[in-house]
Amino acid sequence: MIIIPTTKALHLIKHWRSAKNFQIILPGFNRDGKRYFPDGEIYAKIPQASKLKGVKVIVLHTGQPYPNEGLAELELILQILKDARVKNPEVFFSYFPYGMQDKVFDRGETNTAENLIKKLTMFYGVQKISIIDAHFQGEKWVKKYPLKMISALPLLQKAAQKDFGSDILFCSPDKGGKRRTGIEGMEKKRKNSYLSDMRSPERLKKLMKNRIVGVVDDLLETGGTLAKFHELCKNNGAKKVIALVTHGVLESGIERTKKTYAKFYLTNTINQKEANVDIAGLIRESLLKSEND
């Protein structure tokens, strides 16, 4: 199995050099020893591409930081594989970019997440796309595509329970979280791509009193949703409130949440210095299972 990491996913494979069952092929450099041209455009090169026919090839990518140039690099690598006639490549997203706009709210918008998946599968011939905690998991349109959804939630919960014990009341911040995880939570109704309201169901208010409450969320941007969740939990009498997040997108939101919550757990799907839960093993395990399927 060949793994080709994009530039922003290199942190996920730094301990894989001696890993069995995998061969890592790093993207090449230009004559200046860089993966960028002087004007900032992406340079992509896979010197061994012509030798990869008949081999299982998986491109490992994370959609942050710099989602636009990251997608450009991903598409260039897939085009190189296509030109080399490498059949049925796969893509593994530790974080899927443009996943927030996963439905059409207003006239003139588009489902960007679905369109990206459609392009990867139909134009580049990607056979399977694996995604850790996709924002659109559970949406009806997802079933149309060869997607494998992977959850980092068990790793986050294990880390939290190690520190606080097993009697943690895990909650979702909204209906989307419940759709993705099956965990009950606040009632947050999204009005459009930007605005939403949140309130506590009566049943949840009673459960929270004098409990350690852990909010489980797929991604953290500005931290507004988690700040409101924390406020409601405290109003409901929670003893402590901790946060478990898979994708830390914005530094400002991470800092805001760290200051607000009693404890903050964050995976390294995106290379953030505050990440304290490593998902490299989860990726390796998933890839090995895929190899044996």
C-alpha cells in the first residue's frame, strides 16, 4: 500500500517511517527545494508515479490550514496519478474542507461538499474517500458516494474518562451533532449558513445538575457555539463542563474554548499546537482494515 501525504498532512505520518504494510512516497520539490513557486503557486511532483500501476495508492490530506491551496495540491497529485494511469486511487481526509456548506439554504448557493466529492470520484476516478468526523455525516446525499466515515469520538471520550472517570454526561451541541454521533444534546436550529439558535431541553437540564458534562463536537471555528453551550450548562447546574473536539480550525476559537472550559480535548486532524489527542493510530488502523477488506 502506497501512502502519499500532501504537505499539510505530513504531521500525521512523522512516525510511520518504520510502519509495516505501508510505503510512504513524499511529494517532490522543485529546483529550489520547495513545493511552491516564487509567486506562491503550488508545485507538485510524484517522481515514482509511473511505477504505481496496479498498486493501491491512498492520498492522505487535511483540509486546514489554507484550504484553497490544499485542494489545489490534492487535485494536482490526483491529476499526476491519472496521467500515469494509476487506477482507482483513494483519498483519506483527516479533515474534509468545505464540509460546512453541505446543503443549500438560499437561492444561488450550492452544496459545496457534495460537489467536491462528485469531482473527486467522477473526474479523478477516486474509488473510495475516507473521512474523519465529516460535518455532513448522516445527510441523505452521502449514501450516493463511496464514502467511509470514521469517528475520532471514542479516542476523545477515552482521554476524558481517563481524567474525569466514567460518569461523564456526554452531549451534542445541536441536532447536527446528534445526527453524526447519536448522542442527545441541545436544540440548536440553524437558520442559514451563518446564524443559529440554541436552547436546553427540559430533560437535559435535569440530567446536567451536579454532573460533569462533556460536549462532543466535530469542529471548532470561532467558538461561539461552544461558548453558548457552556453558558447553558452552567445555568443548568453542571459541576464542570469539558469540551471534546475533533477538528480545531481556527486558533482564535481554540483559545476562546480553552479559557472557557475546565478541560479541552482536541485531536490533531489539523496540525494545531493545542492538539492533545493523536489520531495517527486511528488512521493506520483504518487503512490496514481497508487493505484486508
